[in-house]
Amino acid sequence: MKRGMGGMNNNMMKQMQKMQKDMAKAQEELKEKTVEGSAGGGMVVVKANGHKEVLEVIVKEEVVDPDDIDMLQDLILAATNDALRNVDELVNKDMGKFTQGLNIPGLM
């Protein structure tokens, strides 16, 4: 009986090690994936990667009004927040497969 438990524990450890390796790989791959956020009907677009690094900010010329800098700042802020929400969705989708069905206190 003891021998059987050791084999089961060994198998479980191997599965956990594989899952950790797969999670690390998926986390690294997130850096290569990009998402966009936009505001003002696409007048401002922010691109970010899966590590929440902003890669690019695109501002259409027609939205630039020197007399209304506040609006432009608000659009950039809204587009950035939209991009970051989209990163969260990407991360949850890509990493969620590893935590699905697990009920480990402190992990969720």
C-alpha cells in the first residue's frame, strides 16, 4: 500500500512540475501577444503586450486640438485603460486553463 502511494505522489509531482513549466512558457508567450484599446471611435489607439507594456500610441491628426488638450489626454487615458482591460482578458484566457478546476487557497 505504501509503495502505491509513493508512485501516486511521484506522478502528482511530475504533473505539477510539467504544469509549472507549461505556465512559465505561456507567461513568456504573453509578451509576444498584443492587444489594442481605443477611444473616440478609434481616434486614439493604444497597443500593449501581454505583460502590460504599452508598445504604441496612435493619435489621429484630426483629434489634435491645441485649444482642447484635456480632451486628448482623456482619450489617451481611456484608450490605455481599454488596452489594459484587454490584456487582463488575454491573460485570464491564456493562463486560466492552468487554474481551471483547482481550488488552492491563495491562488485564486
